[in-house]
Amino acid sequence: MTTRLPVRFAAAFALLLTQVAAQSQIRPGPWTSASKVPEGWVVHNTKNYHIQSQCGLDKAKRLGEHMEVMNAVYRRMFKPSGTGGVKLQTIKVFVDDKAFHAYGAPAGAGAYYSSSDREMVCYDTGKWSDEDKEQAAATGKETAKDRLARRLGDFEDMMKMDILGCAAHEGWHQYYHWLVVSRVDLPSWINEGVGDYFYTAAPRDGKGKKADLGRIFDGRLRILKAAKAQSRMVPLPEFLRMLQRDYYSNPSICYAQGWAFCQFLLHGAEGKYAKLIPQYVAEIARTTNWEAVQGKVFKGIDLAKLEIEFHAYVDTLKPGVADPMDELEKALGGDDEGGKGAEPLPAGGGKGR
């Protein structure tokens, strides 16, 4: 006896097979010949990157320009030991999150780096930080309603993942694995914290591959402020020893704390700790024992005092985007301090891999 699927299920099944077949044609790693480039994709090579784009050549070029700036930043901060030839690093950029996740991206990620396939993978999130924001011409005094609407719009935009920021974060992971060559893990505070530090980098106008670093990551900072107010920050000695599994078990707070701690080391305490992170990566490139490296780098530093300095530094940080809740509280005649006891919001920028 022959069993037939209803027409609607047969059509859906055929569509699923078509989608699976299309994704299977997208090969990991570099595409070394035109025959390997799937339909609808283009390839754009820069000095250091082999960019495969499903969203056109223009966006591939914009992504390439940003990553060349970031590559120069990575190299200045974490200098390579040799001067060997350049092997292009692969970057795939999908047209949307659906195609991105169909390829195998982790849930909740805006981008990821695969050490096995040696490629960084991202998608067009719709937010590109290189785009100039056109300010509407003022037509008169801004009303409370207009101000609330503007703040809500700014806050919503802040929470979106920026494709260039995600690429800069994952580009750090890609660069680290190129720099170290062998598979040497880093504690997550420096692995993910440095990635988030680079997320906010903004290339400078003019000649030279330089970027403004140390800008505030608003999404992370808001979470950290809430965590600190609720005494939910991870104690520093424990935090410094967290590897990926433990870090991911409390990602919202850990990512925020990792970004802020790296920000503090690189820009706080009047530069007292600014060389610690570059020294850490230089040492880890020479050995496979991160515990020995961590002991050497933090030798002579009182972690209890360091933690006090770090917490004090966090108190000085101010968000760059105004909280619309403040304006709403004013409109309702409530306390401007409303919302402090709320659960932390999810951070913009996504979770790196």
C-alpha cells in the first residue's frame, strides 16, 4: 500500500530539501576558484582577508575596510613574532540571520569564529556603525513627548547588534588563533573581554589604519551597573579563573564584567595596568600554560585592592545613550531613580564565540 503525503506537507518538504541543498553548497573555508563561489555570492580580497559576501560587493568592501583597520590595531597591540607571508583569513557574511543560522551559527550569536574551519562568520544585522546618522533639522523646542520618542529610538538602536562591531570582536578571536598558531585557550575574561573592547572601536577619518579605542559599550555597562547595585558581580579571583563553560553559565553579567575589566586595565588607574593585557597575550604565545602566565602577569598585584579599584572605576563610567525610563518617570511624575531594581537587560552586540 502506498502512503501519500498531503499536498501542503509535500510542498513544505520539497522546500526544506531545496534549502538544505543550497546551504550544503556553501563550503567552509576559502573559495580558491570561481567554481567554488555559490550563486548569489561574491568574493572580495583585501590585504589580510578573503571576504565571501551574500549581501553584495559594496558591503563586502565596507566590511573589508573596517577589518583592515582592526587588523592593524590587533597587530599594534599584540605584535606578531615573525614576518612570514600573509595568509588571507576567511570571513563569510550572510544576507540575514536565517541564512546565518541555517549554516550552523550558535543560537543568539551575531557572529562567530570557527577554529576548525578557520573562518569568521557573520550576517548583515542591518546596523552598520560606519553609516552617518542624519540628524533631523530642529523645527522648534523639543517637547517631552518628542524627547521620549527620540530616547526610545536611540535606546532601541543601541540594543541592535552592529555587524562591524561583531566582526571586530570575532576578528580578535581569529587573529589570536593566527598569532598563537596552536590551540591555546585563554580564560574567558580576556578572550571575550578583549573582543568586546574591540566591538566599540571606531576607525578614524583620514589616512592610516587607526581607530578610537576605549569607547563605552552601553549595553554591557547598563547590565554591569545593575549587577553591581544588586551585588551580583563575580568576585575577581573567581572571575579571572573562569573558562568558557562557567562564563557561559552566567553570560549576561560575565560578558559585561569582562568588557569592563579589560576597559579598566587598558584605560583606568592612570595607565598603571595598561601593559598587562598585551603582556598576557605575548606570554601565552610562548607557552600553553595559561595558569602560569596569569600568575606571572598578576605577580605582586593585590587582587583585593585591584578589585576595589575596578569597582570604583565602574562607578565613574557613564552611558552614552540616555535611558528612556528616566524620561518616562518624569512624564509620569515618578522617581527618577526608577528601574534600579530591575533585572539586567540583554546586552547589545550579541554573544561571541
